[in-house]
Amino acid sequence: MEAKNDSAIIPDREFLAMLHAARKDDEAAKLQLIELFKGDIISLSRYIHLPQEDAVAEIVMELLEYIKDGGE
């Protein structure tokens, strides 16, 4: 049986506002984005050959760097 897709669905406008705020170092927006992608982060961390806690931390750091750099 397939796992239920647990990703939260938010309007594009709300996501873009969160992204814009995160780029301006809004800590609350960063935490909201991490929470939004939490299920995907945990799922992906299983494929990294590190302890899960370290893998999750690496993914979160890369995500935050990507957001700050504007996706470049």
C-alpha cells in the first residue's frame, strides 16, 4: 500500500511570501519552510549514508543555503 502524501498544501502566494521573508532572514519563515518540507527531508535522509540526525541537518542546511542564494 502506498504511503499517504503528507505534504501540506498551501497557496502559491503564501509560499512565495514565506520564501521572500526567509530570504530576508525571517527566522519564523525559515522554520515554516522547514516544517513544510519536513516529510520530504526525513524521507530523503534515509538514502544518505550518515546517521539520520546528521543527514537531516545536512539537508536542512542545504535547503536554507539554496533559499538564501535565490535558487542559484
